[in-house]
Amino acid sequence: MTPATHYTQLRCKNFLLFITLAAALTCPLSAQVNVEALRRDDPPLGHSGALGGDVTLRTGNVDLVQLGLNGRLYRVTESATSLIVGNGGLGLLSGSRFQSSSLLHYRQTYRYKDTISPEWYGQLNYDLPQLLNFRVITGVGARTSFASGEWGQFGMGATLMLEHERLNLSDTAVHDDQTTVIRESFFLTLRVVPNENLVITSTTYLQPVLGDFDDVRTLANLRIATSVTDAMDLTVSFDLRYDSRPPDGISALDTSLRTGVRYTY
């Protein structure tokens, strides 16, 4: 084993540890999660990744100021791309008490054709401000790119996912404290690169329950990243989430504004 190979493996192991700690330490995320905003369009062959921190202001269901850690790790071969995402955060709820949320996500995308890429994924997360004690999902689908060039990329994807949630509800709540459903998940993503130091990304999700379009969740995200150095970015993100059938005591509409810094290797 060459020193360079040993160093790369050691760095990947350390980064995996960071991702695990980020998820375990407690992320400005609700039951709907925009993983697309954490992806890279063309990660290089081999291992690569990014880590960062941010400050989030959430309004809607709760007034929450939250500090977060986040990390992602890629492993790219000629035939497939593996992605691990970890997020964790701790926030002050209504200026009086602490609340936390975290996420761990794994995704495998295959190189099938230039126009379409099959994939599967699994995810664990919780979000105490949203009364979400535990959530697990697994899904399978495909993504495609309509157009791409030096200006950026425009694409979409569709999956079927199995979702199980456990909620922290009172005994008198109307909403079930445990649910298991199959959801369809559709997304559109637009990435615009005005210049080499600025990237603007927009993602919109639509996630209805299979056979019941009245039970639907939507997520819209706008993210701006500007380069400080070749490896360091400053980011600003705005999220808007809507749940047509939220749990008791939870607003249907939730928003968050997040600013942070990201290091990429």
C-alpha cells in the first residue's frame, strides 16, 4: 500500500466518523429532507466529500435558532456512485429550551445510460421540534437530466418509497402516533452557474401517498453558494415545506433560512 493510498483511506475513515457524529450529535430538517441540495453533479472517481456547519432560523411550527453540522462522502466507480449524508444540530426553541434533530442517509446510483440513472436509498432521521421521534424510509427509482452544459443542469427524478414514522403525540390526538405508508416522490432540480464562483440551485419535491393525493408533502428549496477558495464555500438556503395532513399541534407550513460554510475535498 502506497503512502498516498493509506492517507486517502485514513481520511475517508475519519470522514465517516465525522458523518456518524454529525447524525448522532443531533440538523435543520423536518420529516421531508432535500438530499438533492447535498449532492454534487459530477463527483470525481474514487473518494471525495464535504463537511460544514450552519446556523438556521426556522419559523412556522416553531421559532427555532439551530446550530448544525453536516457532512457527505462519495465513493465513485465506473458503474455506480455511493453517497452517505449525515446531519446533526442542536437548537434553542422559543428562546427557552433545547431541541434537536438528525439524519443519516445512504444512496446508490447506477450508471445505466447517459439519460437515465436507476437508484435506491435508505434513511433514518428524527426531528423533535416537529414531534417526530423516529422515521425510516427506503425507496427505489430513477433520475434523468433534460439539459446540461457550462451554464448548469436541469433534471428530474421519481421514486417509490416505504415510509414509517413514530410521533410524540398525546393520548387525545386525532393523528395516529405511528404510520406506515408508500409514497410517490417526484422532484425537479435546476442548477445554474453564472460564473465559476457562484452556484444557484433550486429543488422542488412532491410526495403524495400512493393512491391518496389528498395526503401530500411538498418541499421547495433555493440555495446559493459562493466560493471563498477552491475548497471553501459560503452558502445561504431557504426551505419551504408543506404537509397537507400534519400531526396535531403542527402547522401545515414550515420555513427555514440557513447560512453556513462548507469545505470540499
